[in-house]
Amino acid sequence: MQVTHLSEAECSTITSSVRALVKHKAKLSRSIPNVVLYLTHALGLINLFSFQQQSHFTNLFLLANSSSVFMKSLFNYRLRFIQFYCLIPISPLMVLDWTCWSSLIIFKQDYIANTLASLLSTPFHLSRANLSSVPDLTYPNGHTPIYQCLSLDVFKANLTRLRKHGLFYLSQLLTSQGTHLLSWSVIYANSVQKRGNARLPNWYKNLFANVTIPDKPGLLKDRFMTEQRPVSQIVKELAPCIPPSGYKKNWIITMNDNNSLSLFSKQIQIQPKRSTCTIVYWISDCLSRPSDLITLQPCPGCNLNINKSSYSKKSVTTGSVSCSYSASLHQSWILPMKKSSILNHTSSLTATVSWAEIMDFVTSFCNPSVRSMLAADIPHTSFDTVDKASPTSHLLTAGDVAASSSVVLSPDSQYIFYTDGSLINLGTSDVSMGWSWVQIVKDSGFLNSIATYKRGIIRAWPSSSRAKAAAIYAALSASPANSVIHIYTDSQSSIEGLKYCFLSDYSDSCLYYKTTNFELWAIIQQLIVDKQLSVLPFKVKTHSNFYWNDFANSLANTAYTSDDAILISRLDLATVHDYIMIYDDVVCESNPRHLFKQYHQMLYMKDLLALSRFRFISLLIDPSQYVVDWALTWHTLMFQPKFDNSFTKENVSRHHTLKFQLFLEDLPTLESLKRTRPDLYVEILTCRSCEDHLEDFMHLFLCKKRCIKFHQILTSYLHHLTQKIKEAGDNANCDYSSLVDRVTSLPC
């Protein structure tokens, strides 16, 4: 179970006999929803699938933050392996859908990948901490992962080929301007490993159809364009024509006199002394097809370019040729061609580069301002590098707390603080946690020896213990380094937490993750170590009318309404662990196993309330006047009275079963029997008492033939309940008349 992932259907099949046995022993019908079995307040049966998820999620979190250097390295190695093998350019922790890889054998056999995929079914996710020293696995300077651009079946079928080419991002296949998809001929020409012929592969056909606009060669759809310039494509540099290499005639690209038009041409004469050459102009459609290899065609009406005498030492007369041109060698570059010679039947020639690859180079040399701008936009990085996390300074304190808090300096480096926290409006949207600390300096002329104080609030995971821990964190943040700090608090849990912080191996032990607010306490421990503080905790009796403690308590209670309150938030920016568990952008600080168990119990309760028998709760006109006391409901259902000679153990069992049958509307009425045994009960059957209505659960209580008997039962129970209230009131010596009046006013 520790490394095996079973599907929900497999878990259901394995435990089907257990569920049937429990329902049979509880005398519940097999049609009862299974959610009733798994609620801890009800029957408390363990759901195998939920238990498996709790174990795997907890193990993943502990593995990521293991105290062993080897285990940490192994975890990061496995993440890199998943990233490479599955062709994921981002960190595997950031993947939102594992459908592309779920059918791969490597995925099915990888524990971490399966656990990460399973975690996506919950609102939790594992994330790299902002101050983590481990590298960010996301490849930099790319956009749109390639797996998002291909059809699912095509991506799976060509995963090995794409991995060999190292294609992680779509931006690796775009022009340097980021507007066009490179043609396959350009990609193949620039490929390091040229295997076989340059036949168009299926994955490229699918990619071209998915990301480009039809009838516009290579132009990307709007959603695939971005302002970020692709850096995976290196701008190619062309060889200059200066100095000329003898009298060899090359294919060149040059600019006209006003640098507004690029000319593709063939040199027919070179004048080295004047640094000029005579060229014949060939035309190209590269502006409309910038992502394809440059294709040249003779200028219409030009015969000189196919005249073999142009390659001889004979003098050539260019005055009669309309497309001849005199170009400067300083603004000309050699254009690499697949085939440079011209024959009588040559109608087109192809270069080995595309216009998109050389456009920035050509225009930048002709316009210095454009050149400097392009150089500033292109980062000097390669795709194969991984963005290493820059070293960060040791955690000292939260910036806002330290900057907003100041203490009165002590000459002997001894500081006394009274700290406290408060929790108000728990269970409402206005819940708030306040904290405060008060610095005490005796015999120094301060009023009541209070030198200074500070208060604030902290959010997420509301509890009084968290608020009190935040007060200690704030006090230590404001304290100077190398000091002795005396902390007075009325919270025993805070004192125990400080004692754990003194243990060097506390954050590396299993006890650490079982501590509530463990991330906050880990930050406190790191704060003590980095500032070299000596902290001495002292217990103050709660509500003992001790002035300094009461003053700190009043500050904490009013922090949420104070204008000078400091907000402690975003602990993920200060966490001392490499990986943190996030829920709705909030750092989880509870025992992971207990947290996931609570989450699944919440899902069971949600499924229970979704049943048709509880739909009336959502139909109430004023739900606030009809709040369901679920604690009392579960207590009533699970309560089992003592048995004696008149109320035997068998009676107790039947009574317990009947309560659940009433709660779940699981009595064997005719309507329910029609659903379970349609072969025995026909649709036309009606109530056997009144023979007027269908016998469903509500009709049992509303049938006119049973009204008198039900009234007698309710009256008897009302009298019994009233007597019990009076007995309890007499024993407690309190007035019970108002409660009795409310009970007797209920209609029977």
C-alpha cells in the first residue's frame, strides 16, 4: 500500500464484501449510500481509496522535505527524470493535467508521478518554496509547452522522436520574431541529428494544423503569439563580403542605396579597389514566407544570369541588362546556397537559411539603432540550461514585521516581552486572529514599566494557538541579535513549541510534522538560530488579573479594528523548507495526514447533504432560523442507552438501527420496495392502511389512519422530555421554565 496506486474502482471492488457485511450487521439495506459508512460520526468505516490517498500524499510531502540529503537529492532527480522522459518543460509539480502521460508504462511505474496526478483531484498541491535552495526545474525563456499544441494521440505516438529532438516548447520551432512556425525544411536543415530523408513527419503536420492560420503559410494563431521573443532560435550571422576572397563570384544579400530594400543577387563582377561589385538581381517571395527556406528565381526578362560568359574572364557589358546593379561590398553578405552554380535550365535556387533567421542580422547592421534594440531584447541564455535558484540570505524576519516594530534597546541585551493572541468570530466570514507583544523595562521611568508595544493580525488556519505563536514570532522579529529574550505567555502550547525549537533535530523529526502550525514554528526556530537568540519562556496564569498580561490580551482583542495593526501574511515567502503544501494559495501548517483525512470527511458530508432526503435544508426560506445542530444529531444517532431486564441488549441494537433507518429514510415502505424488488411489487400498490396514497417515507407520518396513534406517541414523548428537562434543571439549580415553554409550544 505504501507504493501501490489503486484506482477508485479497484478499491471499491476490493472492499465490496466488507461494505455488504457492515450494512447487513447494521440492518441497513444495500441501497443505502456508502457515504454513511465512511463518516466518522456515523459508522466510521475506512474508505480504502481515501486512506490510500492520505498515505501517498503524506509520504510525498515527507519525502520532498526529508532530513536526509540523499533522499532530497533522489526526489529532485526523480522530478528531473519525469520531466525529461515525459517532455515537460515546466516543473512536474506545476502540471495541471497528466492525461497525456497516464497510459505510458513509465508513468504507471513511477510512484511520484502517480501521486502528483492523484493530488490534482484535490484542492491541494505541492509547491517549491520561494526561498528554497533547490533549483527551479522549469526551463526558462520559452512559452507554450509542445504537448499543449499537439493532439493527444499524436503526442503519445511521437514522444520518443520529440524527445530526441529536445522539443519542449513551441517557441523552439518559431521564427525569431515569434510570429511564424518554421517550415520543416528549415527545422531539418538546422537539425544536429539528420536521420533519413527530410520527409514531413506526422507530428509536424498535426502541429502545423493546430497552431497556424489556414491559407497563411506559417502564421501563428493569435493565442499562440506572445510578446516574449523566442530565444531558442539563434539568429544566424552571414559572412561579410569584405575582404573579397579573390575573384570568386558568390550569391549575396545586399541593401539598396536607402537601406529600405534587401536584394538577393549573384556577383558577376568585383571591383576590389572600389569595394564594389556588379550584381544581377534575383527575386524571392521570402517576405510572404519568412519561415521557409529562401527560394530565388530569375528576374523576368533577365538573360545575363544564365549566360555562361559571365563566369569567364571576358568583359561583360551590363548597360543593356535592366536588373544589373552596383552594390557596396561593405553592405553585402554572402548568402549560403544549397547549389550555387547556374545552368541554362535553372529556374530556381534555394538557400540554406530562411529569411526569418537572417532578417534581424541584416537589418541590425544596416540600422545601428535597430541592432542595439534587438541585442537588448535577446537574453544570452540557451535552452539546455536550467534556471538555478539564486542564493538567498538566511531568514531573519518578515520585512514588514521588523520594519514596523522597534524595541527600546537594553544595555545588557536582556529583553522582557508579554505576548498574547486572540481568536474571534470563529465559524463566520469575519473570523480574525490578533496578536500582540508588550516590552517591559522596569525602573526606567516608563508608565507601568511598559516601554513599547505592538499588535497585529495573522490570517489563514484560524486558532488561538496560531495567534499566540504569531505574537512570539513578532516579538523575536523585533528583538536585536545576540540577545536574551524572556517570553511571558499564558499558552502552554506556545511554551511547548518554544521548547521544541531548542532541539536541533526538531524540524527533521516526525514530531515536527505532527505539530499544529509547524511552518510558523519552523520559521521561529530558524529565526532563533540566525539571530543567535537565547529564549526563556515563562507561564502566566490565564485571567489572573495580572496587569501586563491583561494589557497584552486587550491589545490582541482589538488588533483587528486597529489602524496600526501589522499583517503577518504569505509565510510561503519565509518558509525554511524546500517544498510546501498549498491549499487555495494558503500554506498548509497542519499534520498532513490529519488534514487530508478532514478533507475527505468534508467530501463525505457534502455527498450526504446532496442526497434527496436532505434537500429540504436548501429550500428553507430563512436557513439562519433552522440551523442544523450536526453535533447533537450525531450524538443522538450514536447514543446507546444502558440495557437492563426491561431494555435488553437486543432492544438497544434494534433501537440503534431504527434511528439510522429514520435518519436515512431507509424504512421498507412500498415505494422503496418497488425500487428494490420491481419483480414483486407492482406500481399500482398504495398504502395498505388508507388505500388512497402511495406509501413513501413521509406518508408513514401523514397517513390519516395513523394520525391518532402518532399523536399519542408524540404527546407521550413530549411529556417524557419535559420531565427530563425539569430534572436536569433541578440538579443544575437553574431556571428551566423558558425551555419548557418552548418545548410544550411545539405542535404535536
